[in-house]
Amino acid sequence: MIDCNICYCSYEEEKCFTLPNCLHQFCKDCLSQQFETKINENQIDLSDFKCPQCNRLFNPEIIENFLPPNLFKKYCDFALQFNKIMGLEDHELLTNCLNEKCIEKFIIWKDAEYMQCPSCKVKFCRKCSLEYHQDKGIDCEKQKELHKDGFYFEMKKTLKICRCPKCKNLCEKISGCNFMYCRCKTNFCFLCDVELIEAYHSSHFQKNDPYNSPCRVWYNGTWVDPDKVPKIIAETKQQIEQVDQIVEKENKIPCPNCQSKQKMICQLLYFDKIIQCSSVKCQQKAFCISCKKQVNLNDPMSHFNVQSNQCKFI
């Protein structure tokens, strides 16, 4: 006869089970009842299944032997839901695809730099959980800034909000003028978020109408209608159209300061020699694509040689 250390009753040997890791013996009914209780209480981590006498972990295979098929399926479903499955090596991890359109689960190496879903093929960074970016030379902080910018522009389209270019305060315009006054004393345009001064209250907008007209572009020290600027007109119109219907999401040339290529954030100006970026890091600053130095948009041509039209600093 064998004494069960759970119910303290004596049983014949065939009604008991000896745990292989520690050789402690218990009746099979007590082990089954203990497993069922843990699963019904959603205790599905393998660390929850221990020897009642010495707390040494069970072999995972024992769980299946002491559960009816329907309850073992419930255990497996719970374990899969919380990414706790049997048979994983110490260096392995079960994870979910971070693509919101995908529900795939897959196993990765715990110390991997990135993970790639076998179903949708999208790669994600393990450190910041955003789309993989190390191959683009962008660190996690820059990727987070770009993600914030992209999220903001999506909200701007759907929720009709704007963001102060200086303090980043979000606000909603229900009606009225597109010339905005922020509580931090900054003035800016509701449509394009560019910082403005009071003198540009009307001149920033076509037809000098800040209520119903689109924005003008800054060219040679003044605000002008896009169709009056030879080269910029095509790019400006294209960028305005891309807010509602994005044909190409990226420029071929990245911002020299934050490396963003998103057309909704970066504007290529002056025959693709200057890029103006509205990312969190750049905040509407402009940079020369050739030398990567900041350019004064009030007098951009002073950055270039008059005769050759090339950058003075290269």
C-alpha cells in the first residue's frame, strides 16, 4: 500500500503515480483533481504545475496524462491564448504577430533583434515593437517619432484635428478661420500646421481667404499661389492630393536630419535641393539634401552658388 501525500489515504500501487522528477507518490485521483482545479482557475503556466510535496516542476507530458480530452483541450486553448505552450526550449518564445490585420502566432528566438511573421511576412523590431527599421539606419527613438507623426496625420484626416508646431498641443476646429491661436501663444495654420505670424493671417491662404481657401507656398520670402511657382507647383499639388489619396507614400530622398521618407511629413523644394520636414524631431525645419545643413527658408537661395546653383558647402 502507498500513502498519498495529498489526501493522506492509503492505496494500492496501481492507483498511485510516482513523479519521475522527485519520486514522490500520490493517488491518481488527487493529481487529476488538482490539475482540473488549476485549469478551471485559469492557472495555465507550467510553473503552476508543481509537486505538492517538494514544489519541483512536473514534466509537461504528465498534464495530458491526468486530464480528460475536453479539459486538456481547454488547457491548450488557454495556454495558446497567453503564449504558454509545452515543449518550448529555454531560448524560444511563442509570440503574436504585431500586424493588426494578422492573427498569426509563431515561435522566435528570445534574444532575436527582430521577428518576421511567416504568414503576412511583416518584420517588427523586438525593442520598440514597431516595424523593423535597423536596415534603414534608423534607431528606435527615430522610429517612434516617425510612428507618432504617421499616427497624427491619420488622425488629422479622420478627426479634423491639428497640432501646434511648437508645444504639440492637439486641438479641434469646429468652424471658423483656419488661422489658429494656441494657448502657448503660437499662431499656426489649421490645414498644414505651419507656424505663422499675425501678419500672415490672410496672406498664407489663397485669395487671402483664411476661411475657405487652401494654403499658399512660401517662395522667395513671400506666400504665393502654387500655380505661380514654376517647379514647386507640381510637387505642392501632388502633396496636397496625397493627404486624401496617397499614390506614393515615400520620397526617394530621406530627410537628412531624421531620415523620414514619408511624403506627408517631408516636402521636397527648390528642384529637389531642399527638404522641409514636419516630423517631431525636425519641426518644420528645412535642410539641404547635399550637405545636410539647415537652410533658412526665408532666404534659401543664399545657401547656393548663384552661377552654378550648387550648394556652397560641398
